[in-house]
Amino acid sequence: MAAPATAPPPPSNLRRIVAASLVGTTVEWYDFFLYGSAAALVFNKLFFPDSDPLVGTLLSFLTYAVGFAARPVGALVFGHYGDRLGRKKLLVLSLLMMGGATFAIGLLPTHATIGSAAPVLLTVLRLVQGFALGGEWGGAVLLVSEHGDAERRGFWASWPQTGAPAGQLLATGVLSALTALMSDSAFGAWGWRIPFLLSGVLVILGLWIRLSVDESPVFKAALAQAEQRKAADAQAEKMPLVAVLRHHWRDVLIAMGARMAENISYYVITAFILVYATTSAELSKQTALNAVLIASAVHFAVIPLWGALSDRVGRRPVYLVGAIGVALWMFPFFALIDTSSFGSLLLAVTVGLIFHGAMYAPQAAFFAEMFATRMRYSGASIGAQFSSVAAGAPAPLIATALLADFGSSTPISLYVIAAALVTVLAIVCAKETRSRDLADIEPDAGRQSADAATPPVDARSV
């Protein structure tokens, strides 16, 4: 393995960077997942009351999917300016946008108050959420990756990834506590607003921590080199999007394929499960929420472990364990839930999320190591977020429709297995990246073997 050239920062500084990324991503995912849980539990009645229960759930998940449609747009906009202006500024903006939209949902009148305008406004706010999240992920993982110790990049970069289960844990925990303490009528009338309004407090906390960190040193060095080049030859840089599609199109396709199983399995396991457990398995909402809550805590704990393992054996082997594991687990997953036992439900969700963590943990470092610095925000964000439109966005919707049409979990299992096959193919086609120094990645590095030791490159290549 090539010796990394990037010197590790002081441990205290790195921990502050990790904390800033983790708190911000936790808040953003809390906001995003809160909507998904509410879509499964109450939005069908509050915003689509004229539909039968299952159709109302489908319409509710449709507004849920709209948020994913906005994520690629957010990836393009935030990626462009993140590669031009820096990671930190865009991360602050994304946090403000996400928190503001979530807080506004908590104040939104329902269909009973303003009629059809209610679902329209809900959809607009969901679009803002998706736009913000599309820009959040790339910046958060890059801020850590570009600050971090190169030899342990997989471990450190996996911590912002724990923001997803942490946000899920927080969102599910708040909803679980409210449904346990309140009657169904009180929760449906006003209790559902509390977790959305709580987002305002979380955003203030996230901003306080995020504003305390410095910009990525790798980005600052690349920016300075770009300014020197521009002064020397008077040639303007190409737009990051153009540069990504020219030099890293293969890496973008690999990233998109890699996310298929990761994204689809996650939303089936954590969002659709609330529908399946309460309808087909006839379990209570509280039981389903508690299972997701406990499993999310385990998910949070195993992600850094998978990230550390990827530093030892590589990103690809760990990712493949997750993709193959999810595929093999799908039929047992639904069989366990069908027993209508809380213990079996908990086992099903927990094992599923452990396999998911094997994909999600190395993803941050893996995607960051694919792209050159001045197009890394755009490349990582585009690869990650464009796939979400075809993967995570319709996953609960497709799963619910399959359940409605066939009355069986078998088509849903086959759906996830098909996604896993796409991911396995993408990872097999990818190069191993753990030996790369982020400061020395050339624009065409995606075509080079990352396992070979490479001499230092000209600074102009970044």
C-alpha cells in the first residue's frame, strides 16, 4: 500500500471536525426520517383523508419520494459551490434550509383546515428538505475525509455516516415516546407536531458546533493552486460538473450502482417496515417503532467498526459483505416479521441494518477517494444523490404497491435482491481506493489502479 502523504491533524482538532459533521448530519437525517415515519403513521389521515388507508399511505409516501427528487438538484448546486467556495459555508446553509423546512411542517395546517392546499404546501416543504439533504451528505463526509488521518480515513469518515442511524434513532425515539404517552387521537390532533418543532432547537445546536470548525486544508491548498494557475495562464477553471463528467464519469456510475442496494434496503427496513408490521403482521405502531429504535442503536454502533475494518482490508470487500448479506437476508427478514413476535421483528431489523452498515460505513471514504479535490464535492454528491431518485425515493412506494398488488412479501424480497445484484456488479467493477492520498488524486484517477504506489503528481492535477 502506498504511504499516504497527507499528515494527520491533531487528535483534538480532528475530533472537533468529526463532531461538527456528525451533529449536523444527525440533525439533517432526523428531519428527513421524521417525515418518513410520519408519512407511514399519520400523514395519510391528516393530508389525504379522502383516500382509503392503503391508498392514503401510498400518496403519503409519494410526497416522501418527492424529497428524493430534489436531492440531485441539491447535489448539483451545493456540489458546484462547495467545490468553488468551500465545504463549510455550504454545510451551514444546508443545515439552515433543512431545519427551517422541518420546523415549518410542524406549523402546517392540515387538510381539515385548508383543504387541498395542505398537501401542496407539505410537498413544497419536502422539496426543500430534499434539496438541502442533497448538498449535506457530500460536504459532511468530505470535511472529515479531507481533514482526517489517511491511514484511518475509513474509520473517521464513517462517523458522519452514523448521523443517519442517529437521526433515525432520534426521530423514532421521539415518535415512540409520544405514541406511548399520548392517545392516538391526541397524537393525530397535535402531538405529531412536537418532533417537527423540536428541529428548531437541534438546528441551533448544530450551527453552534459547525461554525466552530475550519475549512478543509486539502481544499484550501487546491484552491490556492487553482488561483495560481489562473493568474499564470489566465484560463478559467471548468465547472466542477463538466470536469466530473469528463474525468470521472466511470466513478459516478460506480457510485450510483453502489448505492442501489444500500439505499433501497435501508428504506425498506426502516420506513416500509412500519407499514408491513402494522398491516400484514398486525403488530402495533409502538411495537414497530420500538424495534426500529433498538436496531438503529445497534446500527449506529457497528458503522465505525465496519469503517475501521475497511482501513485494514479495503473498501470493496466490506461493501460486498453488506450487499451480499442484505440479499441473503431478505427472505428470512420477512419470515421473521410474519411471526408477529417482537423478538423476531427486532432480530429481522437489527441484522438487516448490520448488513446495511457494511455498505454505508466505507461509502464515505470510498466515494471521496474516487474524485480529485476541485471536483470532489460535485462528484461524490452526484454519484450519491442521483442514485437516490431510482433507489431510496421509490423504495417504500414500490414496496407498498407490491404488497397491495400481491399480498405477499416475496416480490419485495426479490426487489431488494435485484438491487443487491446491481451493487455487487458495481463494486466488482470498481478499483480499490484505500491507498489513495486525497491531495494527489489526478482528475483521471478513476481509471488508475489504486493498489499501485504512485509517485507524487504535479500540483496542477488537483
